[in-house]
Amino acid sequence: MELRVLGCSGGIGQERRTTSLLVDADILIDSGSGVGDLTMDEMAAVRHIFITHSHLDHIVFLPLMVDSIFERIDPSIVIHGQPATIEALANHIFNWHIWPDFSKLPTPEKPVMRYQEMLPGTSVEIDGRVIEMIPVNHIVPTVGYRFEDKKTGKSFAFTGDTTTNDTFWQALNSHDQLDMLITESAFGNKDEALSDQAKHYCSKTLAADLVKLKHKSDVFLSHPKPGEELNIFDECRALIKDRNLAALKQGDRFKL
């Protein structure tokens, strides 16, 4: 598997894009503003989008992407998400008021986009890659994902947006291997109260939760608030001493 970071910031601004990760050429995890840096051909190659949750920074470019490549989509792009996320997209985005309902265009029988509900704890397989949906703890229903390449056995996981939880770590620990972890670290410790209210990790709560993970995989930090990136990473580095730790960057590419 190849992983390309299109966006990993907790906000926007110069050289900052919100969350979106491209797996190989055909799968997106979330569709934040990083999707806007794909070429038309690259967007047209995407066949599946796995959404972690319904917050705007994680879905903002989904409607624009589908509209931009409307004439080139065949077969439908499949939007994977838990029922609450699919319901939010259908009711509040693709509702003819905010954006056309592409799940019914150009015809209901052959739309350019279709929804496929997943339940937390289940998996789907796409061309030899197994994608597991794992529940996490955020202010709206949210999941993370674990990807495994059946041919190589290599795997990575992405927490999505979350704060202190047991479900994600238990799911990862049930597997024999994890090569790479991408986790959010949205706030510095000075904003711990706000991070608890918003149900995001701050440096201290992330460090406490990582102790639960038995795998000694490389850890990449994502979703920092703009302007706080260096402070958050320095705090995490001071607290997390037993793991290879790095700040995820837009444009990073990994091969597993």
C-alpha cells in the first residue's frame, strides 16, 4: 500500500490543508481541503471514500470533488461511513439546498455517488486491502480505520478525531501487527479544558492513551491547531519517549 498525505492540519491557512489521506490511487480517508490539490485525473481515479465523521473539515471537499469530475465518474464513487455520518451527509449536504443530491444524479438507477453504511467493528475488503472501522470518542459519532494489505501483511491505522477512549486501542491490540499509527493531537496542554469539551486529544491525554497500545509502531501526529504545531509536537515529544514520533506533514508519502 502507498499512503499520501493530502491534508493533516486542524485548520486552514498558507500551506495548511484539512484532513484527507490517499491510499494507493483509489481510496480516500476523509475529504478535507487537501483533496483540492489532486489533479482531475487523480480525483477521477478515486473509487472509495471512507469518512471518519461528519464535521466540516473532514468532508468539505467531497461535494466539490464529485461535482468537478461528474462527467468522468463510472462506476459510482462509494461513500463508506457509519449510519449517523451517512445520514448527516444526506440530510445536510447533499440535500438540494446546500448541494445537489449526487446519490440520485444523473439518475437514481445509476448515480455518480452512492452510500454504503458500515457498522463499527466490521470490515470490508477492496482489492486485497482490508479496512476495519473502529469506534472512537468524539463529540459526534466518529470512527477510525485500520488498513491491512493482505499480500504483504503491512498495516496502518488512523484514529480520526478523538479523545480518551479504550475502543480504538483494544481493536488494534487484537491484531498481531501494526506498522504505522496516525493519531490526532489537536491541542496543547494549556487548552486541556477546551480539548476535553471538544473531545480532542491534547498532548497530555494523547500520551496517556498511547500507553494502551501494545504495538511499538511509528506514530505520526495530525490535526494540530494552526499556529500551535511546534508547541504541540514538543509537548508530545517530552511526554512520549518510548516511540518513534513525528509530525505528519502535507505531501508526506509512505509505502507499506
